[in-house]
Amino acid sequence: MTIASPCVRNCCLDELDVCLGCGRTLDEITSWSTSGNNEKSRILDEAKQGCDIRISHLAQVVSKYGA
């Protein structure tokens, strides 16, 4: 079974070349189609961790400065 791409068609890269839509780096996005399932699982885990950190950071900023 192949792991589906996490792409949500909201591609916008931040200053570190991380997609704000799916949380993958540009390198991870471009290598997705040739990556094996183990690598895809690793990418998904890291993307989720990165998204969780980004959300936590944004929550702190909103708490401090307001929406």
C-alpha cells in the first residue's frame, strides 16, 4: 500500500522553504514520488511535529499580541 501525499493544495513556502499547507520542506515535496513508504512515514511524522510547533508558536503570539 502506498502512502498518499499530504498535499492540501495550499502551497505557500515560508522563509525556511516549508510548505504552510502540508508542513513538508521543498526537498521533501519534490522527492515524495520517489520515496519509499518508510521515508514517507518519516516525512509525515516530521511535518506533523513542525506543524504542531508552528501552531503552538502562533498561539503564543496571538495570546501576547491579540488576533
